[in-house]
Amino acid sequence: MASADGDGCTVVVVHGASWAAPALSDGCTLVVVGGATWAAPALSDCCTVVVVGGATWAAPALSDCCTVVVVGGASWAAPALSDGCIVVEVGGATWAPPALSDCCTVVVVGEASWAAPALPDGCTSTAGSP
């Protein structure tokens, strides 16, 4: 299932679906469930990216006030996360040195790992168990 309706739209992918670089406008929600994959979606202000299962993508550009949630074995490379972003990982997710600006929150639950994230003043990094 997939839906794209311009501003305020919701894009939902359930089970094995894939696509390349969806353009998501302000207030969009992108949800991936299952083994979906895509390349570098362009996500504008106040979008939410949710990945459940084994989804992967490369270096999404996430603007202010975005939320990135990864549940399961998802992975990606070095997302650029601007002010006020929240990165949440649950399970065995991994990524390489995200650039996290002021007042970001990084939450890792389970066996997640990453390499040397730069966490400036006001940021929080939390590791825990499910």
C-alpha cells in the first residue's frame, strides 16, 4: 500500500515494496513495514520517517524537526540530522557517524551500535534494553 497526496500526505509501504527517492512534502509521514528499500528520499521539514523490519536506505537528508525511528535490523549511512531532530533505534540497527546538531536526542535500545557520533552541547545519548 502506498499513498502520496502532496502536503500533509502519508506514504506507507507494507511488506517487500520498494521505490526510488520519493519526494515528501511538509508534514508528510513515511512508514516502511517489512523488507522495503529505497534510495535517498528527500524529506522536508517536520517529516517523520519510520522504519520497521529490515528496511535500508542511503543517507537521507532530514531537515529541521524531523524524527527518525528505526525498529529492527534497519541500517543506513551517516544521516544529516539538523536541530531538534530525534533519532530512535530499537533492535540491532547500526549507522556510521551521524552528524547530530544541538539539542538532538539519540536513543538506542537493544544491540544497536554506531561509530563516534558527534553529540554537541545539549544533546542526549541513551543506551538501554528493550
